[in-house]
Amino acid sequence: MPSMAPHGKSEQLRLGFLTAIEVPERGFSGGLLVTNHYGRPLEFQCTTPVKPNATQEILYGSSLQPFLLGELIGGTLVEKTSVKPQLILTDLPQILELRNHIDLPVVLVGLDEHFAHGEEGEPTLKLGRQQVRFHPAHGGDCEEVAANTQQVPAEADLCEPFTRVRDALQETLKTGSLR
């Protein structure tokens, strides 16, 4: 999380907004937008569509999407970024699996009141205007994030950047940049 930079200046918080879209007949394509705490873009990375074959679908069963979206696509995107985020936010519950493979907190952003209560063992926290939920196996992340995210404005809409990521993925796919 943020640390003190030389000369007593506090380092700016970098947030990573990670999501994926399903591309018909081609699989899932993921995108990671790294922003400063005001939501201004610092870096964007995306993947080509990844489609599991029928055998993988059978063998992985219900663990396929968390593996595909969290570990494979999410892990690749975090690894590829040169501007490293200090917190990963996602709007897809399957991407929480990424937390088991990286040393950064990963939070699920939600809106509704039911979400705020979380499932048993899933700590939640108000961040900006939204509630965020943590991976149940990494409950200590809640205290770390709470102590280090003062730079996120209380009025920040943490859902909006996911629209930008999905739109950028659609545009990239449309222009043929991702094959």
C-alpha cells in the first residue's frame, strides 16, 4: 500500500480495475486499468480471448471460471503491468481467486445492500461510495486496505472504471487488435 517517498511526500495510491468480458465463440478477454486515486489512467493491459476446450470444461467443472478469470487472465495482466497497482478491484466474484496467487489485496466491488453484509467469513469495507468484499481466506487484507486507502475520495464511484475497461476491450476487439 502507499508508502512514504523520499522528501516526506506520500506516494500516490494506484488502483487496478480488473474485469473480463465474454466474447461469443472466442472465450473471455480480460482488461486491467491502473489508475491513480482520482481515477486517471496510468496504464491499460488486456488479453486476447481465452476459450477452454470441452475437456477442460469437464475436468475443471465449477472451478473453471475462477481459474480462467482469476488465476490465468488476472495473473497474466497483473504480471504484464509496468505500473504496479497497490490494490486490485474487480466486479466479478470469480476474479477474487487471483488473491490466492498474488501478494496484493483483491476486492470485489458491489452496490446493493445485500452485498454489504457479505457471505459468512467475507469481511467488507466501505471504499468510496461502494462496499468492497475480500477473499474469505485473506481477511487481514481488510485491515490493511482500511489503513492505507485514505487517498480514495469518499465520493469516488469505484464501479465506473469497469465500464471504461469493458468499453476499451470491446473497442480493441472491434479494431482487430486482439486476435
